[in-house]
Amino acid sequence: MVQNEEILIEENVKILSRAPKGVPDGDYKLIGWGIDTTGRRLIDEICQIAAYATTSQFSQHIMPFSNLNPGSCRRHNLRIINIGRYRMLKNLQTNKFVKTKSEISALMDFLNWLEENRGDAKDGIILIYHEFRKTSPGMLLEALRRYNLIDRFSKIVKGFANGFNVAAVKCKNSTKSFSLRVMSRMLLNKEDDFGNAVDRAQASYEVVVYLGQGERPDLSSTNGENSNDNEKHINSFISQFVNPVSAEEEEIASFKVLLERQNTFRPVFGALMKATLPERRHASHLRRLLAENNIDYDKLKTAYENSAKDGIEEILKNEVPNAKEKDLTELLEILDCFFDPEKEAVQPKPRFFANQNRRSQVRRQSSNKENGEVNINNNTTESSSNTGSSDATPRSENGPIQQVQPSETIVQ
């Protein structure tokens, strides 16, 4: 079974850290879906939800409470506009405002649409998406949990299937990139930036159907027996890549525990998390290494109080097997400098902008030019005033009038 395999792109580099559990073969309805969000964290919100089936489509924008971060604005071409007391969602491509609903109204409409398009599928619906880093299922389940809609959703949907995992298994000998854009160009001869959830939902469905049939599919065909045979074959193929809803909920629960353990290291990595983007990523990687191996702040503090630096070194060597030697050395230095009051905590490198010197030179040159222009203007003004004074002698019709010099009066 595929769920027991580890998918590799390069040597010793995994792209599937937790394989799907799979579901038994059955009568399922495949639907592609996608969401646009304000970010990629579990606490971020959905601003558009879309789904695609062969007979119908669904799309609904949602007004989030928070603004989209800059990356999401560029990715989805959406932006929140504040007009007085009102908030509106604007499409940056069409430069028009879009109609939105509240989150609970959009989720209710989505569930109603799923029930209507379930058809005769006795075993439920399989939602297909395509992501390298799996974030959409967790964010959707968290949104449903806020309004107590998980039970209703579980009765309709059997599980989630990531098209990225399907492409990584079927196309590992033909390409090294399994993104939706590459798969769509290779298999469907379509070029798109997939910034919209509607386009991603349709492309995710078509890519999985293509890979499931093993040849270029006729997605619009509805011929009796051939269509039924194709659906059974694709259902049997995709069932091993499906992660049930219950398994997704377990992953979310374990992920929340991991986040709580990871947040205990805020005092240690606080300064590094305020540095440049590469340093923040590296600090987040080091912090996650500790959290994934069930190491929290209190455990390291107790080890340092008992055995000082040797206690921390022993924990890192024995309980962090998935870390490189360089990362372990850096972790030991950061933790030792933090817990030792006589040492200074590790600080981020000072920020240096490549064009900083050039900017100062440009400022000096511009200021010199301005000073030079001021001096030239002053000299010009003085010369013009002198010329004007010399030309100010009175003239008559016959020529200039000679001025009579005053005679001195001698008083005896």
C-alpha cells in the first residue's frame, strides 16, 4: 500500500512526512476544492472557498476579521479595503469589489452544495486538493469546529486526498517538481497562475482524474458503462491516498500540542525571531527540532540546573537524532548562553543593506549640487544688482546727464 511508503525527491529528502492512512474501496464522489486564506497558519481565516464537480461548481468569498498578509494579497489578488466603518474585499485584477458573506453562512452554503452534489455515492465524498505543505484541511476543520459543524461534515465527506502525493508517486520518474502549475502544464496543457481557488479546485480534480486513468481523460464524457468503469477504477486508485476526517482531526490535535511545546522557547529564541527572514527561518527550524522530539523549556532548564552545560549537551545528543551536527552545535551555544548568567545571549546579526552606502553617497552628491546651485544663484543676483546700479544713471534725449558734484563750503 502507498500509505506505508515514503516518497523521496532527492536522496535522504522526504516530501511526505506523514503518509495518508487510506480508506477501503467503495462508492465515492470525487470533488476538487480549494480555499484562499489570510495566511498559512492554523489561526488564519478563509476568505474564499471553492469546489468543482463535473456537473456543478461552487464559489463563495468570505469577509475575514483580519487583513490578508502581503504574501496572501499577492497570491490571491485580494485586498481588504476600509471605507469608514465598513470593510470590503476587493479583487486587484478586476479592480472591483466582490460580494462576501459571513464565515458561518458560507460554510452552511458549502455543506448544502456538497449534499446536493453527493449523488448516489453511498460512501461519501472525497475532497481533492493539491498542496506541497498541507494546510487547507486543518484550516477548514478548524473553521467548521468553531460553529459545531464537524459532525455534519463528517457524515458527508469521507476524507481528503492530496493530489501532490498522487503526482509524486505517478510522476517521480518524469519530473522533479510536482506543483499544480507544473502538473497542469504537463498533463492538461494548461497555463495558469492558480491565484484563484476556483481554478485550483478544477485543476486539482482534473490532474488526479488524469493520473487515475493512466491516459488523457475525456473529462466531459458521460457514456454509460465506460463512465461507470472509469469512476470505479479512479475510486479504487485514489482510496489509498485518502486521509479520513478522523485522522485529520488527530493530526490537528497533535499539531496543537507541538505548537504549545514550541512556544515555550519564546524567551530563548525571541530576539532571533525578530531578525531578518533567513535568520527567522533558521531559528524556527532549530526550535521545531526541539519540539518534535518532546523537549520543552522546563526540561532544558532542569538539566542545566543539575549538570550545567553537560546536561543540555547530553539531552541534545541522545534525544535529537534527526538533527545535523551543525544544528546541534548551534543549539548548544544558544541554550548555554541563555541559561548562563555570566554570558551574553546570542543576538541576531546586524542588518546591512547592500545599497546603504550608495544611498548616503547620493544624498551627499545631491546636497552638494543644491549648495552649488545656491551659490551660483547668489553670485548671479549680486552681479545683476551691480549691473542694475550702473545702468541706473539718468539720461536725457541728448545723452546722459552729468551729475554736479557738491562743492565744499568753507566756514571761517
